[in-house]
Amino acid sequence: MSENLVEKREHARHRVLKGGRLAFDDGGGVDCMVRNLSSTGARLDGVSPIGLPESFTLVIEIDHFRRRCHPVWSHNKRIGVAFD
């Protein structure tokens, strides 16, 4: 018996596999892997939520993409961010 899964997100997600970087205001940052992307946020892998600032800039150099964002959920080394 299978259940129908209902997508509750307002904006469609697009699966991606791109290298990214979280750039912090103090000049620091951390590399990450962008796993999905929408017009309002993204899921990032390889990032520990411990010590993350309240907001930062997600940079995907290959796409010339820069968006200010903040974390909205985390699980192990995965975080979800919402764009400001």
C-alpha cells in the first residue's frame, strides 16, 4: 500500500548538484553542495549548523549567483535556507 505524497512548498524545487559557498560578513565562509534550489530557498549539504551566523550569502560562482539568506532547518550536515 502506497501513500500519495503531497508537495506543500509554494515554489517548485529544482534538483541540482553544484558547488557553493556560504560567505559570512566577517570575511569567512564555508564550502557546501547545493542539492536543490527554488526562487525562495535552497537545500545545502556538507554544512554544520553549529556556529552558523543568523544570515549569510549563498554564492554559486559557476552561475554568478549570489543571494542573501538565513537557515530555516537543519539535520546533521544538511541545512535549508530561505532567501531574504
